[in-house]
Amino acid sequence: MSNPTRTIEPIVSEENSGEKSPNFSENVSTQSVHAGESRQKPGDSITDPIFCASTFTFKDTQSVIDFIEQKQPREEYGRYGNPGERVAERKLAVLEGGEDAVLFSSGMSAIVGLLMSKLSACDEVIFFDECYHRSREFCTKHLSRFGVTTRQVPACDYEAMEAAITPHTKLLVSESPTNPHLSCVDLDRFAGIGKQNGIETLIDATLATPYNLRPIDAGIDYVLHSVTKYLGGHNDLLAGVVVGTKEKMESVRNLRGIMGAVNSPQNVYLLSRGLKTFELRMQRHNDNGQRVAEFLDAHPRVERVYYPGLESHPYHEVAKKTMRGYGGLVTFLIKDADWRQTADVVDAVKIPRIAPSLGGVESLIEQPLVMSYYECTPEQRIEYGIPDNMIRLSCGIENADDLIADLQQALA
């Protein structure tokens, strides 16, 4: 007989209420280590084993019938789930403050799975226009072929979003903070627009993580993460997750089983292992991001810094209200620089590696013009808000003084 699952419920701290609206749990490390896990595991191991199985057996025909009729919580075929995957999903749901989580093979497969399960022909979806360009591209280039209309309005323009709503609107979508501009959404207002109009809401909180932002507390229906980033945390896996109520997630899980967008047992193990240090890593990411942003903000060669922890950021007050910390991503512009001079700064750093992605223990740096928008026209880049002199830095967990010294020499 299997042991009952032992989950650890979030603890709401009154001391942390202050000016912040979310109920940030004070026991994130305990949740990260233990939530969703059985106290006694197969083989009496302290870690959950890796189940390298594509299929799972039944002892007799009656066992199959019992599984179907009683909806028993066990596995049947690898495309529908894996025991290790279930542990990771339960842990992620607890960290996010949701009832259920569905793990996907990547962040993109997660949002594709959610959109495909919730939208039908003649439905409409509204995005804030700073959302990940591949997410918007999936809607405008692919869902449009099936009769779904996509509308895009300026980020954090709530009046424009309300004006774009029609009787066919089924979903409102935003990131918070956005990438790479780090605009922050007023979650209460965003959720309120959805509820007042009977429309579901989705926040991609990849850059914030459950440590820094709690959209479900504000009434958001679905929270999405590219688990590849901070949750996995080590630049060694791809995964995505959607969190919501059990009722809302049922159709998402069913479609995932049909799509086959599942993760490998080894990746699930790496995720569960990485989550054990989630709070510790986020504390360092937050600290490094804040210190690096303050350094860059004071540097004479820097024209502008996008970081919600700075008072100069246009959404600083929203960030203070909704977030515990501001993450490790810092975007900045080099003063009076063309794309080549900006690239020289990127090439001159010694600690961050030049690469896409973010949220890992290693610092990464890129020039968005080259890394993600190279094939766009100058007019398109202006439309997307990607100037030639923009640099995006994902601060890892290295020593902040070392990162600052490295940037100092690169800017010099």
C-alpha cells in the first residue's frame, strides 16, 4: 500500500501583510523541500526515485477496471503522467498557492496547451503587447487559422484592454513583469476586468516566480511559468507549468495527454532537485538584481535602466504593492551607442555568458536586437520597443561585487 501524500500548506504571516496585498508565505524553503512529497518514499529513499517507464502494469484485468471506474490515482501510460511528475506538480501548486498544476515539456508548450484547451473558433483573446513575442505569434499566425482572433493593446493600459473586449472575448493575457521592459501589472485591476466581464485571466509570472508574486491571491485564474527559468534554476532543463483550480485545469491536463507535451523522467527529477533550493536562489537573484540595477542606474555610460526595484521605473509603485522582490533580470541602454558599440560591451564582460534565457545560477547576457529580433525590420523593432543600444542581463547567484566589477570594466 502506498503512503498518503504529505503536503505542507502555505502559512500566512500577518507580519508580512504591511503594504503588500499578496499573502506571501514565510515558509517557502520548507515548501520547496517537502511540499507534494510522501513522507516515506519507495525504497525508503529520502529523494523521490526516477521512474524511467513508458508504461505501467496492472496485476490483473479487475485492476484495470478498478482503475477506470474508481479513477484511481496511479499511472497507466507515460503520456498521461509519471509518479515523479506528480510530485513536482503538487510542489509547484503549493508554491503558487493553487489547487492543481499541470507540467509541460516547455514554457511554450504550456501556453499553447492552455490556449488550445480554452479557445475555440470565433473566440477572441486579448494580450498586453509586451508579452513574449512567441506567445503572441502562436495566436496571430496559428490560432488565427482556426478562427481565433487576437487583439493586442499597450501594456498596462487597462482602459484599452476593457475597450477591446467583445462578447467573443474568452481570455485576457499578460506577463508581470514583462520581458525585457519589466512592466508590472496591477493584478487586482487586471483580475477585476476579467471578473466584471466574465472572462478568464492568465498571468505569465516567469520573471517574478511564486517567491516574488502571487497572482492567484489577487484572483487571477491561471498562472504560467517557463519552469526552464528560475524554478528549474540551473540552465539544465526545459519545462513549463500552468497552475489553477482543479476544475479549470482538468481540460488542460486532458489535452496535454492528447498532445503528448510531457517531460522526461530525468528532467522531472532535475526540476524537483532544483526546487529544493528555490528560496535561497531567489533571495540571491533579488539581491544581485537590485544591486546591479542601482550600479547601472548611477553609471555615466548608461542611458536608462529597466528594473522595477528602482524608484525611476514607471511601475515601481505597482511592484512595491504586488511583489516581495524584483528578480534578477535587468535591462539597460548604453548612452549614445549604436548596435556595434553596444555589442562591444556585451563581448567585454567576463562572468556572464552570452546566451538567451534567464533565471539560472549562471549570469547570462544578451543584446535583444541580435539574439531575438535580428530578422526584424528596424520599424518592427521600434514597434516592439527594442532599440539598438539595449542589453538584457540575467543576474545569476554569483557574488554581486564581482558582477558589478565586471560590468564596470566592460563599460570602461
